[in-house]
Amino acid sequence: MELGLWFPILRTTLQEGDTVDIKVVPLKESEMRPVPTGNYGFGKTMTNRMFTQYYSSDKGWHDATIGPYGPFSLEPATSVFHYAQEIFEGTKAYRLTDGNINLFRPWENMKRFNNSARRMAMPNVDEEEHLEAIIQLISMDQEWTPSQPGSALYIRPTMIATEPFLGVHASSNYLHFVILSPVGAYFAEGFNPVPVHISHEYRRAVKGGTGAAKTGGNYAASLLAGADAKEKGYSQVLWLDAIEGRFIEEVGAMNICFVYGDDHIVTPPLTGSILPGVTRDSVIKLGRHLGYQVTEEMVDVNDLLADIQSGKISEVFGCGTAAVIAPVGKFGYRDEEYIVNNYEVGPVAKHLYQQLTDIQYGRILDPFDWTLTIKVD
Ligand SMILES: *Cc1c(COP(=O)(O)O)cnc(C)c1O
């Protein structure tokens, strides 16, 4: 199916003639939890329903179902527990002032899900069915998309290897599922710069490895460096390339951008070990549309630090779905500190954050047809 077919149609529920076949299991009274009030935090509460679908080498994908959210029962020998054959996605749904709900570039996440699947030797999902499942699930649990300023519904598609077998090979069975979680504003106390530790000890990903795939193992590999940075008083880790330990790759689980002067945005090119973020791509396209010069260039950590000290670099910010734009206030590297822009949020970060969130929440016209609106009755 042509992806363009979804735009600009407002989707409600499945339409006549749709080929996807998702079984709906109704919730029991006891499974209908009320939507919590107050601050959601991030990823702590799941909605009432989830989507599940199974794969076996003989049947392919089957049993697409939307039913109550709840635990899986898996044998201890299940391959994902041992060899981490797993992928996931992360995107958000935004409540509009008219009550409808926006998805932001969901086609990009869907394509990336299948690219990650390929890298991890997992089967691709049917793109139409995957997106339809997400739309259906959000519609059925629509009251869980919050409307407080800055809040959203986080969408987490996942695929795991489920063959109960201890041998090392690609699994013959998989489980694909989608869960939803209402999330509060990322910057609860306003849009604030964060301190970032440049790790000279740990590496996240290497060219030829799995850094460009959204797979759990990359995160497991990053946790110790994250804990180490926290202990030193930093909230994120800046990752350098694994071969020379010189070129900047990413910050935490976000891509990174540098502002030279007042209108030149630089981000490292996708060389194979960097995760191709949807927000990164949006910053490049929207940045150019707004009149900034945006280039993809390798940045040497020594140049970065010198350019911060000389003031050539005026701003640094991370970009990713969770925070959208996360300004960096300072870097710590080998016991030295480098303050960026007086530890203040700069005008470019502010401008991009405002424009991107205005598009996501439907407050301004979307110049790129990036949003898909789910109509809520
Ligand atoms: C998900 C992710 C990003 C950001 O991607 P978005 O699509 O913008 O949310 C960046 N880096 C890593 C390592 C990630 O896992």
C-alpha cells in the first residue's frame, strides 16, 4: 500500500475495504483501569490495551489482536532472554485543541522498525498493518492521550525473539507488540540546559555493529557509562566514535547538534554507528525551511571544546522524541568543564523547539505534511 494514501485522510477506525484484520478482545470490567490524574512522569503507567501479533516461519505473521494490557508467559529458554534479539520504536501522539490526536511522521518510525528488524535478523512487519494497529490502539484507548501542556501519549512498538531454544541462531518465532503510556512534559521545571559528560572510557556503538538499529542491547551497553556520568554530576553521556575516540556521535539516546555563529547548525553524518533519529531529520529539514544553514559534518571532540571556549560554538543541543530539543549547558571531559552559552538556553534551540512542538500539537500549519491526524468521535 502507498504510504501517501494515509495523507491527508483523517483516520477514525478501520474502513470498509481495508485489508488488515485485527481481532479485538473486549476488556473485562476488572481490566478497565481509570486514566490516572496528576503527573505521569515518563513510561510508568500503561494504557488498558495492547496490540500483539505472532510470527512463525511456517505461518508468517498471524493472530493480530488488540486486547487487555497484561503479562506474557514465556519459557525461561526463550531466545530473547539469552541473545537479546529485540527491537523497538518510540514515538508520540499529541492531543490537539479540537480533541483529535496527531501522530508525528509515523511512517519514518515504521520504516526504521523494519530496518532495525533487518539488522537483527528478524522478519519485517507488514507496514500497513503495523501503522493501522497503532492507530486502532490509540483510538480505542483515546482517553489516555493527555491534554495538559507538554504531555503526550508515548507509543512503544517492540519485537522479540520467542523461540525456546538455547542454540545461537536467528529465532524461528517472534512476538510483535505495541504498548502505550501517557507521559508528562519532559521539562517539568521548564526548558533547561543539561550537564553532559564526555566519556573517554566507554563506547556506545561501532561502525558495522548495531548502533544504527533501535535494539535493546545498545541501551544495556550504555547504562554503566550513564551511571558513571550521574555519579560525577552529569545527566547524559556524550558518545565518541569507537575507532578513534575522537568524533562526536550522539548524546545519551539523542542525536546532537551544534550551532556555529547564530545561524549554522551542524550535526554528525550518519556513518553507520549513529541512530538515524526522526527528530534529527526534522531539525535538518525544518532548520533549512526556517533559513538556517544546516550541514552534516564530523566534529572532532578537541575542536568542539576549543570552539566552545572561543565562543565559535554558541549552542549545543540534543534532539530526540522524548525531549524534542534538549539544550546542553556544559560538558565535562577528563576533569575539565566547558560551559556552553553561559549555561543558558539559546535562541536556535528555543526556536526549533517551539516550531517543532507547534507542528506536533497542530498549533501552526504543517509545511511538510508530517502529521497524521486520528479523528476522535
Ligand atoms: C531513538 C534514538 C534517538 C532519537 O531518535 P528519534 O527518532 O528522534 O526519537 C537517538 N539516538 C538513539 C541511540 C536512539 O535510540
